[in-house]
Amino acid sequence: MNWGRVWTIAAKEFTQFFRDHRTVGATVLMPILQVILYGYLSSDIKHQPTIAWDLSQTAESRQFLDALTNSQYFSITFRAQSMRDVVRHIDDGQALAGIVIPPDYATLLHRKQQPQVMVAVDASDATAAQTALSVAEAVGTNISHTLQIQQLRLQGANIPRIGVDVRARAWYNPGLRQEVFIVPGVLALVMQFTMTFLSMSTIVRERELGTLEQLIVSPIRSSELMLGKMIPIMTIGYINVTMILLFAVFWFGVPVAGSVVFLYLTVFVFFFTTVGLGTFVSTIAKTYIQAIQLIQFFLLPSMLLSGFIFPVDAMPKVMQWLAYLVPLTYFLAIVRGIIIKGVGIDYLWPQVLMLLAFGMVVFTTAVLRFRKRID
Amino acid sequence: MVPPAIEISGVTRRFGSLIAVQRLSLHVEKGEIFALVGPDGAGKTTLMRLVCGALAMNEGTLRVDGLDLALQTAEVQASVGYMPQRFSLYPDLSVMENLRFYGAIFGVSRAEFGRRATTLLADFALTDFGDRLADDLSGGMKQKLALACTLIHSPSTILLDEPTAGVDPVSRREFWRILYRINAGGTTIFVSTPYMDEAERAKRVGFIARGTLLSCGTPAELKSHLTGEVVEITSRERGDVRRNLRDEPLVRSIEIFGDVLHALVPSADAAIPAMRSRLAAANVSDAVFRTIPPSLEDAFVARLQT
Amino acid sequence: MNGSAAPTIRADALTKRFGDFVAVSDVSFEIRAGEIWGFLGPNGAGKSTTIRMLCGVLSPTSGSAEVLGFDVARDPEEVKLRIGYMAQGSSLWNDLSVQEHLRFYAGLFGLAGTKREDAISHWLKRLDLYGQRARLAGTLSGGYRKRLALACTLLHEPQMVFLDEPTSGVDPLSRREFWDIIVALAEAGTTVLVTTHYLDEAEHCNDLALIYDGKIVASGTPESLKRDARNGITAEILSPDTVRVLDAIETQPFVASAGLYGSALHVCIRERDGLDRLSQFLQEHAIPVDSIAQVTPSLEDVFASLVGKR
């Protein structure tokens, strides 16, 4: 290994990277943009705009609406005068949910009959709709329990204030904040995307330009060339990781629970997979466009399967097996483990080992194929 | 009177601070082959692009068949065929599909296209290759297909930007034969070339450098503009001859020219004895001197060096 | 230098197939140290493929090659250290400056310190690139790109250089400068393999080989190729209507090849009495001709007669 030549390649890559302001801009802005987008978009399940048509207009009905507001999931932004109002607001997308309280709400309650409150939810966003419905149901149940107890007390029953107080505790993320969950995911996703893309394009572009041939005729070895190209890509990768973490901590206030050093080490392990994959694609593709199409073939399913969007445990069995064939699944688990749970190698060693194995296989295949193309 | 095919008057084109074409005027007569010759970066390609309307000019006027390019762009473009240096054939389309595509772009009717395509393919010896992908053609054949695409809408004038650069001599000869045939059919040809022997085949030649026209005329006229004489020197030691004569005050320039040397001198009668004695002093004894009519390349080099 | 007559390059029955297509077929030749060896032939005849095999970019399907005493297949790295290769197509990074290119190649070949700076400034000046040194390669004109590519190739003072169409797209004046440099290189002992489509340039070569359809069809010095009786005699015809003459005589059996040569017409005739038959033919058909004369064939005529009618 001639380090002078490795450095020559690396220096050239750096010069080219920083010369293209658009690439620099995209590489720097993309992670931040992703964190912001995912962070804000997914935390928006709270405070859903809601339209209420209160036909009862009683203290009881207001109590119910207050309880909905207090849940923080609904905010009553509109008051309807008719059913048409309700339907129109939901159709327009101004309101996600519509609450209709019947005129006999209070009366029925007092007669100890069950009044029916209608909760209509725009289910085009299934996740948000599901959340809204369960919250509304919980609020309803809660109110009826309270009323039952009050009634019983009024009837003279002696109900002690004991019983089981069930409190669900959300571990690791007590505030149930979406950002906390999303930031590590975005970090892993950005890593995979940027690293694969950069490594792929630097080689395909050289082939398209005709400069690769010139490099092949020079005394440089393919391992030196690969390494020289990897150094700048890794540097950019670490800059990205650092930026995302800083942003997470100082903007969203998402703490890193575990060891940053350990995190950076696992990022290094992940490089082998991503750079290997990028290089592998670049040995198959003849043109840049072809390479982009090929890489999408891998990037999109791996995002869907990795657990970034849907939890792996909730997938059908076959999909779960597929998910375990995606390196990103392991890296995601590692990053979430470190940032959210604060666990270390003692818990994460299986994932790290799998990632390492993937990296070695993909990287070695890529280097071997790359050498073949040189011949 | 018939207006010139191309009339360029006082045209300037700047790219930022770089002046690519500077107040250039020239005209190309109807039905002639006009060759534009000049060093790299002289402005040949820019001029071609200006004439076909692909680039806008900063100053001046441009007329094609008497039509003002700035005012009647669409009409001008319909009567002009432009073949850029790297003509964009679609490698994954067949010969016929490429032709059909360019026919459609220029709105050639179906009946007209059929006639035109058949004639062009026959003239260019491409008839048997109609179904072949452009990518699978040889270099010379690609060049011919590109020319056919340029001609599909029967333009009255064609602009060819270095059509034969990087093409082997035999294919080049064939390409020029086709050009002559097209020209005989009445099409005006405005061509740029780095090959002096090709410029020699044109009716008129323009020397261009640094965005301006240095001189313009028939090859014979341009050669006659050359002040001084050309002495051909034959010797086995061409390098030695050149080195020894380069500093001779009576020699304006000396260049290797194929297997001989050409010395440009103000007067052959004075220069030949001086050169002979210099070479004798340097122990080069086999040199043979002969005054020859200048070539176009001599004229070009002399014009560039002044 | 070991000083012996060991050739710089020895190609032995080199063959390269791409699938069914035979790009280079059984090509053998030797190039001596310090000579300028010209490689001629139409596009796609196999020139670049042969050069790529000699540089170790492509491995031959069969046959072998020795460059500077090393077997290319066995010691490609030893070969690559000692050669310079200028590819036919562009091989520059558009977003790097002239100087950055030279620094990069200096780094690849292990030049450092004052040695590096001396070499860079030498070639910047020699190829008239000094004024352009800060410009990005992407903004250079075709001729300057070629200059830069040549500078990158020669920077590390290779013992053997491969120049694949170094002058294509270069204007006539610059072409002469290029050839001054090539000749000077050879005089300093560097061996040069060069391809070109400008046959006047081929006259600079000590030795030539003509490749067609992957096979070498002729070789020798420029003089011997032109003298070769097998190529027949060459007539130059001046006529007010050269195309008409060409159309008429081209298909005649006694004409080996005919083509435009500058503004004149060159006709190659195989038979000794061909010149008489030619003038007789033109007279019979009342084709106007200013003059017919036998001339020394140019390399282009030789090339055309070997390649043109097959």
C-alpha cells in the first residue's frame, strides 16, 4: 500500500467535492432537511384540528369536549351549526375529526342510558385516524367510568379510593415524542443514502469521463484507489452524523443516551456495507443514470423493510425474514439502541456482528468485481 | 440579384469577458462550399451556432437566404441544416428510426419523408443498414447517418462543424464525395475543418483566429496573398535541418511538412545560399532545395504568424 | 539501458475477442528503443484495442506482449510504472484545474518536492499551458485539453509512451508543436507509439504499421511503403470537374482506388501501363481534364489502396 498515492486520490476527491457547491450544499442540507421534515411531520398527530357540533349545549357536553381537548390530541378549532358543516370541514381537510354530540346527551346521561357521541375521522392518514379514534374512545370510557362512580356514590355505595391504578409507562421516551424516535432513523437513512450514492457516483462518473482508464494505466492499485475514494466519503459521512446529532440535541432537544464514541465506531462498520454496495453497483452500471436506477432498486425496499417506517416485529413473517436480509435493519437497531436506550456493545453485539458480516461480504465482492473490471 | 446563402455582418458574441466572435463579417454565396479554418478556440463553433440560431448574438445582423435571423428565426431554421461537432444520434434507435425522428422534428410529411429517406440512404450507401442500431455502425457510417439526418428536411444550406475530425482518411474521402454530390444538387455547404487538404477542396476558404476573420478567398487567392516564397527542403535529417535554420534571419519560418520541410522566405534566391551554408557548417550535406508553389497550409501558417 | 538490441515492445500473436467480434487478430510486431512507431488504420480497425492490451488495461484473449522487458500479463504494475498513455477520448476531470491535474498525476507517480514543481512548470511552459494553469479543464478548448492530456502523460518521464490520436481535433499549427515534442522525446531516447488520422504526420514515424479489420496488412518505413511496387502507380488528375472524373473512373477494373486529394484527384493503378489506359479512357468518354501525371504516392494513397477497396 502506497499511502502517497492513496492520499493523491483522496486529495483529488476532496478538491472535486468542494468545488461543486451544489453537491456540497445538498450533502450538508439533506440530512438537516430530513431531520426537520420527519421530526415535525410525524409529531403532528397531536393537536389535530377538530370540528364539534354540540347539539346538547350543556355542562355535560362541554365537559366531554374539554376532556377531548385536554388529551392534547384534539383541538376544537371549529364549531358547527349543522351536519353539513361537519362534513364540509372534513372534506376540505380543514378538520381531521368531527365530533357530534346529540341533543339528548345530558338527558340520557342523567337517565343512566348510554348517549351516543359520533366521532368521524378522516382516515386517509390511517395512523393519525387510528390514534384519534382510540383517544376519543378512551376519553369516552373515562368519562363514563367517572360518571358511574359518581352515580354509585350518590346511591350511597361506599367505594374506597383504592383499586388498581394502571399507568402505561412509555420507557426510554417518556414524552412519547416522535422526534426522539425519528432522529436515529433519519441518521441511519441518511448514512445509507449519502454513502452509497457518493461511492457509486465517483466511480461511474470516472468511467463515463474516460478517466478511469487513465487511472488503470497508472501505477495505482485498485485497493489504493478504493481506499483513496473511501476516505473523503467517510469524512463526509462523519460530518453528516455529527451535524444530525448536533441538530438533534440543540434543536429538538433529543439527548444521546448512550456512548457517542460507540456510535461513531458502528458508523464505521456501516461504511463497509454502504461503500461496498455503491462500488458494486458502479461495476455493473455502464452509465450514471443506470447506476441511479439500480441503486433505487435497493434503497427503497431497504427503507421500507428496515423498520424505519413500520416496526419489523409488526410485519408478516415473510417480510420479517426479508427485513433481516437488509443491513439497514441492524444499523437502525444499533443507532436507536445507542441514542434512545443508551445501551452499549453488551446488548448490541448481535447486530454489530451481523452488520460487520454484511459489510465484509459486500465490500469484498465489490473490490473483487472492481478488480475484474480493471483487467 | 440572388441574396447570399449566409450573410454575416458585424456579428459579435461574448461569453462573460471572453469575446468569442468579434465584429465578424463574411458571406457565403448560394451553391458554394465554404470552408472555415482556424486554430482551436478561434470561434468556429460559436460562429456556426450563431448562424443556425442556437446561440443569440450580442451585436450585428445575420441573414440566411435574405431572411433576417433575428426576425424570422423559424423560417431560417427550416431552411438550414446544422450538424454539430458531436452530432447527437440516438444510439439505441435504428438508422431508419433516427431519420424518422429528425424528419418528424422538422415536420417533413410522410410522403416526402419516404422519398427523401430512400434517396439519402441510397446516396450514402446505407440502404442495407436501415434496421441497424446507430450504436452498431462504424465511425464513418455514423458520420454519414448524422449527415443524412441533417439533410432529411431538404435544407437549402447546411452547416457542418468539423464533420470529419477523428475520421480516417478513406472515410474522409468518401464523406467529401458525398458533400460534392449534395453540393452539385444545389445545397450550399458551410463547413469548418482542421484538415487543410479538405479546405483545399472548398470553393472559398475563410481563415479565422481569435474571433475575427483574417482573410477570405478561393484557395488560389489565399495562396497568392502570401508574400515571399516557399522553399521545399528534402533531407534525411529533418530535425537537424529545422534546428539549424530556425534562427536564420532570411528564413521567416520553417516547418516539417510530411516528409519534407517548408521554409517561408522573403526571397528564394537570397535565402537558398544562406541556408545551404548554414547546413554545411552543421554537417548536414544531403539537403536538396526547391522553390515550390505554396500550399494552403503555408498560407494559413504564414497568416497566423504575422 | 542495457544497450542491446532488445526491443522496447514485442507483441506476439495478440488476439482480442469481444464475444463473437474479433477486434484484434494475431497481431505481432516489434518496436525498437527510441523509435517513433506509427499505427494507422480506420476507426474500429483495432488500434486502440491493441494499445490497451499493451498498457495492461485489457487482457488479450490469446497471445502475449512484452513491454520494456516485462510481460504485460504477468507484471502489469511494473509496466504501468514506466509507461505513459494518452487515451483517444477525453480523460480529464472537468472540475479540476490544469495545475491540479498535473499535481494529481505527479502524486500518482510519486513525484514530490522540487522535482514535482520542476516537472510541472516544465510541461506547463513546453505545452503553452502556463497562462491557463488555473483554468478548469472543463472550460478549455479541444486543443488545450489535448495539450493538458499530453502533459499529464509525459510528466513522469516515461520510457515508453502510447499516444492514441494525440492530435485529433488540434489545429494545424498546434499539431506541429505536438510533433516537435514527439520528435524531441524520441531523440532523447523515449520510445513512442502513436496513432493518427493525419497521414502527413505519419511521415515523422520511423516505422509504420497499417491495421485493418484487426490484422496488420502492411508495415515498414514511410518510404518503403510508398515505394512498394505492389501498391501500383499513382496518377494525379487536375480537372475542372473532379467529381465527374471520379464517378466515371471509379468503377473501372484497372483502378485500384481513387479519391480526392486536396483539390486534385489521385488514382492508384495496379498495372504498369495503367496511366495510358487512364488517359485513353478519359479521352474516349470526352471527360475534360487539365492534366494527368504520375506522382509519388502519398501515404494517404497507400492507405487508400490497401484499405479502400476490400
